[in-house]
Amino acid sequence: MNTQDDRHKDDTERKVIDISSWFPVGADSLIDPEQCNRTETVITEDSPEKPEFMGDFPEMEIIHPALDFAKGTLFTAVPSMGSPDGPTINWLVTSGREFFPLQTMEMFNRKLRPRVCCDKLSVSPRYSGAVVKAFSEGRLEGDLLVTYSRVKECLEACIGLMDDETYSFLTTWIIGTYLFPVFDAFPYVHFNGPKGVGKTTSLEVLEKLCFNGLLTPSVSAAAQFRLIEACRPTLLIDEAENLGRKAQNDARAIFLHGYVKGGAVLRVERVGRTWTLAPFEVFCPRAFASQQGFEDTLDSRTVRIPMTRTRRQRPKLDREDVQSIREDCFLASLTCAPVIYDIYSSLDDPEGVLPFFGRDYELFQPSMAIALATGDAGIVGDLTNFAIKSYRRKEAELYESSPEHAFLDFLLEHVVKDGEYPGSVLLRAFKQFTLDNGIKLNRDWTLQLQGTMLANLGLVDKTDKRRAERNHARVYFLSRKKLEEVADNYNLM
């Protein structure tokens, strides 16, 4: 029977590492990204007083083991148990059909470095081992079009949405969670509607279908970046009523930055006896459910899915069917990720695809890339129509909270050429414009407010005090070219 001293001696011996022949599997051997450019030296009695400089460290590709895309390759972690009394060892499978244990030496031989310590990964068995092995051995591959059809059929059976085009978008969004590191940004989804329309049910279905889906009614800032470090989940947040107002807190800051690749928060971590600054990624897919709308900044990163009440009975999902659909998504993502990336990269210029630009276009770019990769013109048409309708709906809602958009839209109709326009005439015409288009402004529109708006938009010079000759009423010189430039900045051209 080993004594405590013997066990301590055994632990000490295991910590002596010969880095020329073997890399251990434990947490100490998994090098932090910040340590990639320095070599750990084990000091013994025989070590020279001055360590020898070994030259440049090999160029390594740093990846997140749970899910990542680098140099045209998608990496996905899957769990696998070793012997009954042995440790759990995660494995990496790639779109290039490589399949190897997530151990330092295996990654080192492939010039890979884990972005996070591999012992912090929390990878659940979402697919059968037979499917994973068959793909890695070249006996099985994914079919994106078949996968799209299966996911959409499941959504149609289990969730009540407004039209077929909305099902098409949500289908591509779910598939996109399996390869979201391919994209520079990945939009949030917001199930929005009154009580009893199936918002929570929708999140429950997404939890079963999405990549590492995790449903929660609340999640703190710390929990978010810890979960992202552990498994890069699809976060599904129910009862998100507090997101309808602006609040200066860490959770909101993470939501605002977490839809785009590269977003990170900095925290101080204790390592041994010292404290070190550590970045934590916040980029991951998120879906929300609430009765209220979101505040405008968060809403600009979100695709809203309006929901209405339905009487249709929804079946419960069969466990085996759900796993089969996830396996299809898994195979389709590994098979098609490089193709989807190439298509996505070619969609930088939206001209001829969608009639809007900037962040509004960025929200639909991943779904458009997946739709195009299916090779089905009908799916591409559905996604295009959904994107345009969603954008128009958001613009209509924005008019009520953003007078600038409504006023610019009015001026584009009214100011057809360069010239002087009396302020009182503009005021009466704009009020009629809001009535005709059902626009409810959040403030009373006055001559003074109108003048301030024109100046703030850069359409007139505050120092230019023009007056009409007869009644000394204020007039504004407006340039059609300048108006179009300003309107283009507001995505109205």
C-alpha cells in the first residue's frame, strides 16, 4: 500500500518531461496561446546555469479545439471514452478527414496549438461514433441539400412560423451554427411575439438541433465566456425581456460584441502564485425569446422572427430522429465548409444580391452563402425574399424610433433638384408624409426641430441664415447630391 510520501514521489516523477520525445496529456502541457513563442525549461541539478537558445519556435496555427476554421479546414471536437478505468480523451475530426486524439503531441505534429486548455473542454456526445469514424475513413460524406430538407421539415412540424421563407432562413441559421467560425459575423435570432405563441418551444427545438445547443432563462457575463471557452455553444436565452432597454453592464457588452469574430473580454486569472491577463472569446451563435422588442443597438445585430398564435398540435421530437438530423448537420458542415467559405468570401459586394449594405447585409451573408452552396435556386430565392422583407420591416419600425430615417426618406421624395425650400412648406409636407405612411414619431415635429435635424444631418449650414423676402420665413438651400450622399449612409439609397 502506497504511503502519502510515495504518492507524492510518483506525482513528482510524472511531472519531469522530456520535451524531445513526448508531450503529456495533462493541463500543464497544453500551452496557452500567449506562451506559444517560448519554450518551457525543466530545471534539474544537471542543467547549465544559462539555458541554450534553441532558435525560432515552429509556426503554429492556433485553433479552438471545440470548433474552428483555419486555412480552409473545419475542426470539430468529439468525445470518446478510453478504457473503463482510463481518462476521457476528446478527438478532433477535420473537413480533410483527419481524425486524431486531442493530445499535445498529435496537434504539435500537425503544427496546431489549442486556443484554450484542452482539459477545459466540455464536449457532449451529440453524434454516434460510427458516423464520425465512417466520415474520417472516407465511407460517408454530408449532403447539404438533403440536410437542409430534413432540418426544415423538422421545423415545420414543431414550430409555427409566419411563412415558408422564415422556415428557410431558420434552417440555414441552424446549419450555420455547425460552422459559424467560417464567417466574420453570425447574426442573433430573436423569437418575438405575445404570450403563448411558441417562443420557448422554438428555443427547445433549437437546443436539440443546433451545434452544442444550450437553453437557459438567464446567463451572466462570466458564464457566457466560460461556456464559449468550454464548448463554443449555441446559447438560447429565454425570457429576455430586460434587453428591451439599454443598460451599461457586462452582459450587454458581450451581446453587442459577441456576434462578430474576434470579440473578447479581458479578465485577470490566477496561475499558480501569479496573476495574468487572459482574453476570453465571446463570439458564438445566440437566439433569444421575448415579448418585448430589443433596444436599437442590439436589434441591429439581430434577425427578428415575429410569431403568432396557432392551434396546430406540435409533435414531440423523437430522440433518435433528432440525433440523426444533428449527424446530417455534422457531416454537411465538414463536407461543405470549404465551399461555403469560398462562396461567403465572394459575397463581399452585395450588389445584385440584396438591395442593402453594411451591417444589414452582414446579418444575412452567412445564410445566403449556405443557400447558394445547396445549388437550389428556390432556396436562394426564399432567403433573398426573407432578407428583403426583414430589412423593410426593421426599417418601418426604425422610422418610429428614428426620425432621421423618416425625414430623409421624405426629403428624397420632395427634394428632386437643388434649390431653396421654405421651412414651413417642408414642415407641412413632412407631417402629411408621416400620416400617409402610418409613421408615428416619438416627438412633436416643429420648425425648430426640423432646422436642427437638417443641420445635424449635414444638409444645411447653421451659419447660413436665409430668409424669404416677403415674410422673412426661414428657407433652406438643399443639394440633391448631398442629400443622396447622406441618405446612402443611412442605407436609404
